[in-house]
Amino acid sequence: MTNDVEIYKNSLRELLRDPRVRKMKEYAQHKTSNSLKHSIHVAMASFDLAESLHIKINEEVLAVGALLHDYYLYDIQESGFSDYKHGTKHPKTALDNAIKDFQVNRKEQNIIRSHMWPLTLFHIPRSKEAWIVSVADKYCAFKEVFGKRRNK
Ligand SMILES: [Fe+2]
Ligand SMILES: [Fe+2]
């Protein structure tokens, strides 16, 4: 293994114990998912991607960035935003919320802010971890939208 899965899972577990993180469960996402389920999915896919490409990552940074990348905490339907508007706006909202509620460092902040790149033109992933989350997010969203529905 290239990275330490125990450090990674412990960082995820710690975040998942927080009721503010678990609140993401209330917000539907990609029709078949919710923000919490999607974020866990992205976190697992991010670690798997790093492992399969033998990319050494900072486990804690990747865990925080992946799990909080969609910490925008609003209902897309009720927001009245178009898909495009939500797509361009939610990384900033997620980042503002993450800064308010958690001690996110600059690297973690960039992961959250740039995960929709290239939609967010000027917010480019600036680390291996940010690139991984951006790719894993697109992969998971694609699976959630087009994949077979599974009861998991
Ligand atoms: Fe997102
Ligand atoms: Fe996402």
C-alpha cells in the first residue's frame, strides 16, 4: 500500500461523528443519493484512486477535503438555483461553511473550492489531493446518475 488506510479511516470517522457533518444526509443529491452518502462515496473513491495510481497523499488532508467538498448544506430544489448556478456556486458556499465550522487548512480549502474545476474557472486544483477529489467527484456523480440503483 502507498498510503495508510487506518489514518485515512480514522480521520473520516472523526468527521462522521460530528452532527454537522451528518446533517448532509438531509440534502438529496444526484437523484439517488444524498450529500453525506455521496461524500463518503467520493472519500472512498479518492483513496482507491490514490492507491491504484500509487500516489502518496496526505491522508488527513484528503479525508477532510473529500468529506467536506460538498458541505454546502442547502436543498438544491428549494434553493431555486439552476443546475448550472448550483454547480458554480456551491463550492464557495461549502468552503465558507467548512471554514466556519471546522479548522480547515489552506490545502483542504483549495480541495473544496476547486472540486468543480473547470466549471469554476479560476479556482484550480493546486495539489495531488485536490486533483484526486475533483476526478473522484466526477466519477462518483456519473455513477450515481447513470449507474444501476443499488441498495447500499
Ligand atoms: Fe460538488
Ligand atoms: Fe460532489
